Amino acid sequence: MTYWLWMSAGGMALAATVIHGIWGRKIYLGNINAAEMEGITKSLSAVSWDAFSVQLLVSALTLFYVANNPDAALIAVPIIIMSFLGAGVFMGLYVTGHKNLISLPGAYLLLAIGGLGWVAL
């Protein structure tokens, strides 16, 4: 059963990579490019968006690796912690006034990835 928990966590991280890295990037960069900001601000914003997509991809690959190599389960601990902390950022921003975040999938996906990893661990 642990195998399927790790694979589910990895699958969610991979789905999050696709959602964030392709679909979300198109929406986000459209909004950023339409905003009145300096060019460097737009560029740095794009970098931070893409860096998080890479983080999600590395998380997925690591979780898939752990599913197939259970003796390496401890390497998933930073991913589990990062997932919970990332969800915490969403929740913290939500309670401080960014109410539109409730409709975005980020916190839910990160909680699911962290939760499945925690249960598998």
C-alpha cells in the first residue's frame, strides 16, 4: 500500500507541475505582461513562477523514486515539509486578505502531496 501512496503523491506533484507549468503559466504571464511594471519585475516574476514549476517536477520525480526504492524514504521528508509549508503560505496569505487564493488549486494540491507523503512515510 505504501507504494501506491508514494505513487499517488508523485502523480499529484506531476499533475501540479503540468497545471502550474503550462496552464497556470499562460494565465499568470498574461496578467503580468498586461500589468504596468518594469521589465525586470516582469522577468523576475516569470523566473519565480518557473522555478516553482521545476520544484514541483523534482518533487514528483523524487516521490516516484521513493515509491520504487522504499529504503530511500527519508529523501522525501523535505518534499513533505515543503508541501505543507507551501500550503501554509497560501493559507497565511488568505487569512491576511488575499481571499481570491481560495479558488486556486495550489494549497489543495500541496496539502494532498504532503499528506499522502506523510501517510506513506
